[in-house]
Amino acid sequence: MNDLDPRLTTALHARADGEVHIESLLAASVRRGVRHRRNRRLLIGGAAAATVAAILATTALLPRATHPPAPAGTPPRPSAAASPAVVLPRPPVAGSGRSLPAGAPVGDAFQIHLDVTDPDVLHLSYSSAAGLESLRVTRGSTSPNGYDTYRLALGDSPDLWTGEGAVAPLPEAGRKGEMKTGDGWAALRWQPIDGIWATARLEFRQTDPRPAPNARGGLLEIARWVRLDRVLRCAADFRLGWGPENARTVSCGLEWSGRTGLVSFAFGTADDGSPFYLTEITPGDVHPNASYGGVPFQSGRDGSTIEVGGRAFVIEAGTSGVPKDVLQHMLTSIQPSPGTVDPLTR
């Protein structure tokens, strides 16, 4: 387990009570996992910041370099070239995935097409579902344009555009670009690729809540950082040996910090449109108090938790109504399986 830069702990702890917008089903899964880790650590006396700082090491990464930001007014470059000056580790690159410029649909096979070349990234929250991908970025320092977090989405994402504000064209951002500004926030809509809509939203520092004159520069800056020319794996690297016949994976997510990440999945059934969730959490504080089929796990108020092969997972029903014994059967069937993308693959 690696210790992350103390700036990450400080920055995320300071923003722990900030506004959260859910862009996809998996964002809800990630939120439940973070809450679950926080509650469990409070019960055993751990620090709240450790829920984010103690990230589980997973697969080895391929470091990627980025192009430095272009001058103001330059359209975004989806296929940003590499530069040896800045190294930004990312989740594993999918060897067989199709990129968006090559014709892949948004959210294809729970793969991640949306990324950024921001040179000062501390924490990334990815999610991917059919027709919608989202990314929340936490920066290590505040941009000169007055923000330190921002959100991006590909596909239909009204949450990022919501709010009363003035709308104006912003063609410098790319095809059909327009911006909206409100008190303390700004949003951008454009087409980085013909037929594919992207939305960006930034929230300004509380000490500088007014959007003007920083909104335009901030949105153009973010648009230039968007990268769409490769495919990252939302890799499970485990499989579920059992699941209900009518269960299906509907989305996946990845919390990424430095060189490590935690994966989450949302599942649905034909009987109920509400999802239930399987979320990876930091290992080490699982205390079995029950068993299913002879496999020990911890049963608690927020769900059931298990450690398998040095990794820990919690399964929660959400509002799906899936019976507890079904969830426990799924949880205790987890098996390590390198290269798996959909854990329900049979």
C-alpha cells in the first residue's frame, strides 16, 4: 500500500462536504463506497481522510505524458500528443478497445474513453455506462482561473448544465460550443467529435465566487485538456462465480489516485430498474461475523463486506429490493480473475 502526497489528503478532506453531482449510476456506487469506508473507519477510530488516502494498489500502469496547454482561444485537441515533461499515471490501457474517433460509442463495453491532460491531477473519479461517461477531477493546486475541481461528461448529462445562468456562444471551445455562467459556477457544452456532446462544469473557490472574468478562461482551459484518443480499462480483475440469472452489469466506475485505484460496479435485474452495488474498499478493517456457504464475511448495517486475495469489497442493495441472502451469495462467490472487465461474465 502506498502513501499518497499529503496534498491529496488535505485537499480532499477540505472538500469532503462539498456539493456532489451524480452523472451516472456508478457515481452513486462510488459515493456509497466512500461513505461506507468513512463510517467504518470512524467506528474503529481511524481518520476520515484515510478513507481516500489509503488506496489499494492494483495493476501496473502505463505512464502517459501530455501536451502543455495551448494558447487561449485554441480549440481542444482530442488526440493530444505526448510530452516527456509531465508524467500522468492512468488506469491500464485497453489493448483491444476502439477509441471514439475510431467510431466507438460512448460507454462502449464499460470502457473509459474520457480523460484529461491536466498537468496537476491528484484524484480522478471515472464512471462509464452505455451512452454516458463522466469524470471528476481534483487538482493539486488552484488554477489561475479560480477553480480546483471540475467535472466532465460525454453523452446526455443535464446535471452539469443545470442552473439559472447567462448563455453565450463559445466557438473557441470547439464545434457548437456555448457556455453558461451562474453565481460561483460555469458550464460548457460542445462537440469535441462530430455527433458526440461533451459537457464541462467548474465551481469557483468560495473566496472568489463570481464567474467573470474567470469563466471563459477556465472553460477553455478544461476543453483543451480533454483527451479522447485512447481507451482505458475499467478493469475488475475478479469475477462473480454466482449471480441471479436476470442480473446484468449496468455501469462501472474507478476512483484513481496517483498510481492506484478502486473499482465499483452497479448491477440491475429485469425485475427492478433500481441498481445494487459492489464497491471495492480499502482492505484491512474487515471483521467477519457471519458466513454463507462456509465463506466468512462481515454483515453490517451498510451492507456485507469481504476480503478476497488481499482486496476488500462491500455489496449493498440500494433501493433495488434484492434480498440480503442473494447479495451475500454473490459476495462470497468473488474469485480473482485477471483481465476481467465485466465481473458477471459467465
